[in-house]
Amino acid sequence: MTGKSKQKVLITCALPYVNNVPHIGNIAGSHLPADIFARFCRLAGHETVFIGGSDEHGTPIEVSAEKLGVDPQTLCDQYYRVHKEIYDWLLISYDNFSRTSLPIHHETTQEFFRKVYENGYVVEGTLRLPSCEKCGRVLPDRYVEGTCPKCGYEGARGDQCEKCSSMLNPGDLRSPRCAICGSAPVFKDIKHLFLSLDKLEARLKEWIEGNRDVWSPQVVNMALGWIHEGLKPRSITRDIKWGVKVPLEGFEDRVFYVWFDAPIGYVSSTKEWAQKIGKPEEWRRFWQEEDAKIFHFIGKDNIPFHTIFWPGMLMANGEFTLPYRVAGLQYLNYEGDKISKSRGFGIFCENLSRTGTSPDIWRYYLTLLIPETGDTEWKWREFQERVNKELVANLGNFVYRTLSFTMKNFDGRVPGAELSGRDRELLERGKRYAEEVGNLIWDIRLRDALKKVFELSDEGNRYFQENEPWKAVKEDPERAAACLHVCANLCYDLAVLLSPFLPESAERICAQLGMEVGTLEDVGQARVEAGQELRDVRPLFPKLDDKKIAELREITSSVTEYEEMFKVEEEYVSYEEFKRLDLRTAEVLEAGPVEGADKLLKLKIRVGGKEKQLVAGLAPYYRPEELVGKTIVVVNNLKPAKLRGEVSEGMLLAAVDGKKVALLTPDKDVKSGSKVE
RNA sequence: AGCGGGGUGGGGUAGCCAGGUCAAUCCCGCCGGGCUCAUAACCCGGAGAUCGGUCGUUCAAAUCGACCCCCCGCUACCA
């Protein structure tokens, strides 16, 4: 199935909602497994498209944008950038990462809806909903607050009381109020559109049961559980402004419920991809042809949605291929509890790029934590251990001992030699691994697949050990040459097999071999020939010591408050005001403590030809000796002041990020006293 | 509350759906010995779980049934 017959595969990852910064749970729960799967499909030669995008509509975005006084689009733009950068850094290989706020998605959604409507699967109905006259909006359940009728808790929400956890409707609350402005809501009957899921119940049931062999039991059972309770028409419109307009007379002021438009984002993202590659109709081959296999990677909270509601939409439309496999993943916890942004508890991905680490160390451990069967848990201790013992000491060690031995003893060229039966057998071994790894991945058993690849590294280490080339190189050079020839090829095979999981490392291994990362068909073929010249051989990963772990922990636990950034942008400074500052580069000549002050340092600096004294609150962040010799940026014409009795004739500039402080320095060599503007 | 998933040596995990070959798999860690090209691996030996709890079905249960405990998700207008 995997290496032999070529498939046409579309892979989607649950579209992240953009009111949050992604954390490791989001990565392990969908982006990473989807990416591994997609990379593998490409490696196996399947025709592969991997798409995603951000889900940007809905009440939460509209409300928080309003609070900040910006329009929702601006807020989404900001978060979209954050998301995109994170996925890029983690090497999530989207063929296209789209946005539901793009025109192409609005058009696609409306077109999709029209067809569903024409087919008779849309009915009108009435909902009695609370609305706030003052805010001029209909309130979603959770935006109504009041007193819980059961336990008397005053802060109960319209969907649930957090105190006694009873399920509520907004109408149940005593003295209800709008969660945004606090005024009393009015209940009105409002016309809405519903998708007639009830009409599709029998077909959905048959379809789900037909997938028993392919889907995991959890997914099938949960879906059937829903069917069993009976499907009812489900509302697909909302009374807010931020979203896709409903193209139907009498509903012009409504938008689609985000759950209706979000999955259609899969289609629009594929369309956008097709346009980008210059074949605008290409998307149809994946969405409208029977032989296309569509894989959805989602979290467990999304299972009913992707097994009932979304396929129902597709059936109602009638022109689309149904999902082939819905991979419902469980959750990733963190050190014994749920990840929580507000408590700063967890690993948030926006600062990963600042850790100075390879994305592969994160990908490695997170792959082992992909919650395929049950919830899993990130533990720093285990992260450190696995990186050091497995990535560094097993895989890294095998590659490095092989290549460095070749450098030292064979002049940096892969030796050639007469091979024994055992040598040949091992060279061929890669083929079997390729097949086994392929089967595991196709079955979405990614953790097992990665472990399988590491077995090959184990075999390599064992083989190297048994042949003792460090002895043989003196006593039986031919044997040593054969051994290293085989090992170089094993390194290459490993790199290829590893490439879906650890793409950067795969590249680095191949680069050191002076080769390119090949495809699955190159594995086990002894592609590294005698005479191949190695280059720039060095260890793949550094070990993570306790200090580094503490640093990583610190960096990844903080999340930028993007909301605050909008406030800053609003206070403009005129160019004239800016020009009054005389910013200059300066060289630090001396640095030392200020008597009687813990936090201050006294610096002697040179600005052009002139020497000055500066006092700065750097002591908690820099040692004096670290500063000497640095070129910094100072406000040269700041009015002199005395701090703790010492004159300060200017101030230096530094970036302040919470407890972290970084001096600004020019990134090229410039003359002392250069103007900064 | 109902529905679904899970509870296996210190950590993780397989097996359980098609009960016996499971006094239970594999990885990591731990203890002892060998080797040294490598940010050291590999080899040999060792300690460690009665499979959430109770009761049953059976010649035989981690594996089937009942009840209970704990964790997680869903329960439709939160995405």
C-alpha cells in the first residue's frame, strides 16, 4: 500500500482558531502528525497535498477585537503571522496555509452553501435567543451571565455553571446580564437556517460503519454514539458581523456559524494552493475524484464534528469526496496538569525560535508524545533524557562515529571494499525498514514508526561495534573499509527514513555525506558510493544540560500579550519629535559597580571622539566584564542626571522582555559615534 | 447525569476485540562485569509489575461479565 501503489492523498490539519498562541499540545495533536504523514507520503512518491489554514471567524474574535478597538481583520492579521511563523519554524510542510478571512474562502463557502440549499438540505427555523440592546448584538450562550438556578452561584454562564457544572440555557439564569456590558438581555425569536442532518442519518450511519476497518475504534464508537442518539437539524447561521455572509434573501445580515465555514476552509485552502501552482482546477482532483484519499488530523474534541457534521455537509452538497480517514488524536498534558496559558503553565511555541535549538529536538520528543491512543504528558526530565540518550547518544553517535572515523582514517572519503555476506545483508536491510516504517505510518502509528527507524540506528551501532574498525584499521584494513562503507550507507538510509520526522537532521546528515536526501526507493540501495567525499563532519546535536533545560523552560513558558501591542501602536510620534533624539553608537571602555547600588553599573564609553560616563540599571542582567568592548546604542543628548552620586551623561538602549534584557548592538562594524536613525 | 476513551514494573508502552503459548512485551532508568572509534556505544548478567478495586463466568482471565474508584473528552449554538 505504501511504497508500491501510488496514491492521491490530501492531508488536512484542524484549522487553528486564531485567538491564541499555539502550544505544544496543538502541535503534537495535529500539525506534527499531519506533517509527518505528509512528508512520508511525498517520500513514498504519492501525489500529496498538505493544506491548513487559520480559522478566523466567530464571536470570540469579534468581541475581543471590539474590546481592543481594532477591527477583527487587524487582530487576525496579527495572530495569523504568529501562527504562520511558528509552523514554519517547526518545519510543518504545508503546501498551503490559508485563512478563512480570504475572499476565496468566502466565495467557496457561499457556493458550497448554495448547492446544499438547492439540494433541499437547508431549512428555516426559529431560535429564541438572548440579545443585548446596548451592545446591539445577539449573545451566544456563554456571553450571558447570571445566577445559577441550581446552586445560586452568581457568575454562572449561559451554557454551564462553573460552580456546580450543571448544563444550562441562557433562559435558565436568574437576573441574566450581558457578559460584555452588563445590561439585561432581551429574549427574541430569531429566524435561522438549519442543516437537515436528520435526513442524512441513515447514510451517515452506513458510511461510518463502512469505515470500521480503516478508522480507529475510538473514532467509530464516538461517531456511532452520536448517530444512536438521533441527529437533529443543526443551525448554521449566526447574528454577528464577522464571518461569511449568508447568500440568501432575508438573511443578508447574518453570517455562517464558524463551524459551517471552517471545514470548508479545507476546500478553499486547496483551491488557493491550486491557483498558486498555476493549475486552478487541480483542487478538484483531490475533492471531487473518487480515488483521492482525504486524511483529517484532528483532536478528540473534534471527532463528532469530522465524522458527522462535516461529512453530512459534504453529502448534502453532493459533489465532494468523503474523508477517507479521520485521525482523532487525544490530548497532550504538561507536567501533571492541563496546559494553561493564563497560568503560564505549558510550552508556548512563539519563542521556540529564540531558544537556539534545532526544531528537530522538539519534533523528536513531541512525536513520541503524539497522543494516538490516550492522553500523554510532556515532562522536561524525560525530554532531556530522550534527547540526550536517544537523539544524541544513539542516532547522533552512530552518524558521528561513522563519519568522524572516515575522516580520520580514510581521508574523508567513503572507502570501498570487498563486502561479506553479513555486510550485504545489512546494506539491504534498509528496504525492509522502509516497508515496515511505511506500513506503520500509513496506519498512523507514528510513534512506533519513529521507534522502528531508531532500531536501524541500533543495528548500525551494533554492527560497528562487532567489526571493531578501530582495531581492524591496523590489522585488517580491508575489513575496516567494508565496515565503514556499510555504515556510511546506513547513515544515508537513516537520514531518508528519518526525514519525515526530523527533516533538518536528515538534511544535515546528507549534507555531511555530500549527498541529497533521496526518496523511499533509495533506501537499501547502497546509494553512497566508494570515494564519496564527506564534508564538514560534526556532531548532529549538542547535549542538553540542566542549565539549558532551565533556560528552555523559562523561554517557552511566556506568551506575548498581543492585545497590549495594539495599544502601543496607537500613540504616534511625529518624525520631528523623533529627530530631537541624538542616537549614537558608542563603545564600552570600562564597566564597574556603583557603590551603594545593587542594580546600577557605571560605564565609561566613547562616542566618536568623546568619552563619557553612563550609569545604567544593568547589574541584574550583565556582568561588567561582559560589557567591555561592546558597541552599544546611546541617547547622546539625554539631559545629564546624577544617579547615586554618579553623573550619567546619556542612556543606553536595550530590549526589555519581562525579566530578560538585551543590549542593542549594531549588526555590522560601524565607526564609534555613528548616527542611529 | 448520559455517551465515548483510558487506568499494566520507577517513567512510558504492547497485549487485550478472536481467554490458556503472559509467573506479561519493548524502550528508558537502576545495579554488577567486559570493551573504547564516538557528545560513548555495544555485549553479558541482575533487581523491579499478580496487569485500578471487588465479585463472578471458566479446567484456565491482563484478556469475558457485573458493580465500584480515578483521569480525559463529548453532550449541539464555545471554537
